[in-house]
Amino acid sequence: MINFNTKRLCIHCGKTYTIRSGKQKFCSDHCNWESKIISKPNNGCWIWRGSNWGSRMELPGYNPYQYAQVLFNGPIPNGHVVRHKCDCNYKDNTGWNVCVNPAHLETGTCADNSNDSVIRNRSPHGTKNGRNKLSEEQVKTIYSDTRSQAKVASEYGVNQTLVSAIKIGKLWSRVTGHIDNSIRARKGKPRFDPDSLFEY
């Protein structure tokens, strides 16, 4: 039988606390959260090394970086997500590395978050896309090829729609430098301006 009046020392900060459960090792949710962070002095990132335990914490339903945003920076507005100012979000042999430093976090819309990915060249485009069939050199050749699109498509084993999309700048524009102006605004809604990605 667990005596819930039992005092323990927090394994993170050393503070004495009264236990709430038999497995409790930390005096607070904050100590639990902080104990699972590895600081990266070269870029200031705080790398999270725990699980997505949000449902067990004082902020149910929040993942570790959302927890940091709310705890240090303030609430997340309705319809907004937490965005990273840094690019420390990758997978290695130890698992996912995600930054929870509140100084590296800000809120914004899903569109803002997607634009961040494009601006920082983190979206799976070109040869990074698992469904890609062409190399960058092949794309450049297709773009400058003056033969009919059907002949070009047949030679490279792709459909004519893909060849057309490359030539008019709907696909592979990072490689060709040709951006389709028609995709900049649809249904009167402002879109991210891809001109900001290139120097002509």
C-alpha cells in the first residue's frame, strides 16, 4: 500500500516533494519535462529525448514543444500551430530530434508553417521526393528540349502531363527557374510568393 504522504527527493532538481503516485520520480511536470532535454550549445536548441507524454502532464493533449510554447511564451491561438524558427527536427539512430527551446518557437497558421518549410528548403521536392522518377539533369534537358512533349515523354518513360508541368513551371521550378504565374493566386486568396526563393 502506497503512503501518499511519503516524501521523496526529485531526481532532477533535488527538491523534497510529496508523492502523488508510486512511480513518481519528479516533484513537478516541469522537472519531468526539463529532465528529458539535451542542450545543444552550438545552436541553442534544446533537444527533446522523451516521449509525447502530453496527456499525462498538467497540459493534457500537448506535445513537448507545444508544452514549451504555452508554458513560456503564452497560449496557442485558435487555428494556429507551433512553428520552429530553427530547423532542428530530424531523425537519427536515437530517434526523432525536435527542439523545445521556447526562444525557437512561435505560433502561426498552417500556411505559415508550410511556407517555412518551402523557404528553408525542407519540403520533399525534386530528388528528395520518394515518388520522383527524374534526376535534376534530366529535368533541365526536358525543359530545354524543343521536340514535341509526347516524344520527350516517351523517351524518358513519363507521361506528357509531367513534361508539360516542367515546361510551364508548375513542377521542378527550383531546378528550371521557371515559375508558373497562374499558381500565385487562386480564388482571390493570396499565396506565398515563390519569387522570394530565387535570385534571377
